[in-house]
Amino acid sequence: MSSGEQRLSEIQGDGVNEPKDVIELVRDVMRTEAEAILEATKRVGDEFVKAINMILNCRGKVVVTGVGKSGAIARKIAATLCSTGTPSLFLHPAEGVHGDIGAVTSDDLLIAISYSGESDELRLLLPALKRIGVPIIAMTGNRLSLLARHADVVIDISVEREACPLNLAPTASTTLSLAIGDALALATMKLKRFTKEDFARFHPGGALGRRLLLRVRDLMRTGDRLAKVKYDQPAIMAYVVITKARAGACVVVDDDGKLLGIVTDGDMRRAVLKDIDALNEPITKVMTSNPKTISPEALATEALRLMQLHSIDDLPVVDDDGRPIGMLDVQDLLSAGIV
């Protein structure tokens, strides 16, 4: 018997007789947590307006604190605030009263999360923060608690019941706390007019950052990697420069270095299959005239769109005078994670 089957057998021994009962247990947890959030939407009012204005007007950073499960939620809220344009950090209450409170200044703002509002760690931390002059947003299920009394704004995170069958483990209340934290962060983000480009700057290593930040100039092939042939050269020179540059295509230029056309490796192979003497013909007879081009300042995603639209793998990059300064290969986009 597998460990999963053994556990199911134990559950069945407790009165859950069918797999469908297990499924219903899972659904009940999800429904309870969803209902807690929906019920809380009815309580949204002026305290949220005040809290968001406090975050918007904060001259320093938003410090988020909590103990236990609330601490885990506090960490996530701090991370969400940071990634959406609001400087933030997590402060563990126990570490705070042992020196870490030194990271907090009167320019900062505190968001404290505690369902009871009476945790021992917060009892020690709150008076010290009040002495510094830090304004406090409390997220608590107890409006009469110590935390609520110290706070400038109180956000109610009370729930009718936890999703825990024993109504003990913080579940619905922590889910609600997380949703409220997200609401505060994202409402602030919108009011700050935080853009996709701003978001990308905070996530340069992610896929979104690459799509919004990388430009053609960051990926194009230049110098010895740019295969180039003059218009008066024989077609065989395309093979030479393409091979030397380890490229898939070469550009054809006039006497002023301006782009006339492009010759791909595929163009050459098709021409030779048709007529072996094509190698000695002028390259202008093999090239594609007036090819699609792109600016070095264009986003890499725009280059990808253009290449997909016209079913091409190589895209010449030209300056304002129409001179080729680089070549973008679809493989470059693949390597950069744009595709």
C-alpha cells in the first residue's frame, strides 16, 4: 500500500468513506477561504482610503511585521509592495526588539498583522515604534486589542471561521490578510501610475523584464558578425561572408554603405540548385531588394512580431540614414528568452 493509500485508509477510518469525501473536504476549505474574502469586501471603507493615502505619502519605506503565520503573510506583502514600486521590508518583531528596530525611522510606515492583536512580541515592539514616531496601520481581527489601540488606522481581518476543521489553524484569516495586503499594494500601484515598464525595471531577470526592456541594439550582431557584401560583388561572396560571420544572411550595400538588399543562406542554396552558374552572377540578381528592416532602438518584441508576420529569420538593423549597423537573427531572440 502506498503512503497516499495508507493515509486515505486512515481518513476513511475517521468516517470519510470515499475519495469524493476527500474532494469535498478540499472544496470546503477553498469555499471557506473564498467566502471570507467576499464577506470582507462588504467592510471595505474609509480605513482603506486612509491606509492607502498613508502608503502614498510615506517618505521612507513601508515596514511590515507579524509573528508566525502572520509573519509569513507580512513577508509576502512586503515583497509585493517592493515589486510594485513601494520600498518595503519585513521586520520580525522578536528581532526588532533586539536591535533590528534600528532599520526603522520616523519617515517610515508600519503595517502590523496580528489576528488577536495581542501577541507578546508586538507588545514589546509597538511602544518602541511609537516613540520613534512611526505611523501604524493595523490588520487585526480584534478592534479592542493592544495593536488596534496603538494604530492610526485599523483594518478588520476577522473571519466567521477558519478553514481548519478544528477552527484553530490560521487559514481563512491569513488568506484574507494576504488579499488585503495585495489590495493595498495594487491600489497604491495604480494611484502611483506605475507602468509595465516600471514593473520590468524591478524584474530585469524575469520574462516580462526581458520583453519590456531588451531592445534590438542589445541583441543585434555587429562588427565581424555582420555579414556584408557590396552590390558589385559576385553572388559567391555571399557564401564567403555568411560563412565567415557564422550567420544566416548577409546585407548588400551600395557605394555609400546604404542597404540595397539581403541574401540568406537559403536564397543561395535555391539559386545554386536552379543554376550552378548563379554563383558567378552579380549578387544583386540573388538578393531580396528592399527587405524589412528595424531600428536599433526598437524593442526586441517588435522585431519578433515583424519576423513572425513576414516569416523571416533574419532582420537587418539600420540607422537613420538607411545604413545597416547590425543583423538580428531569430536565434538571438530565442537565446534571450524573448520567444
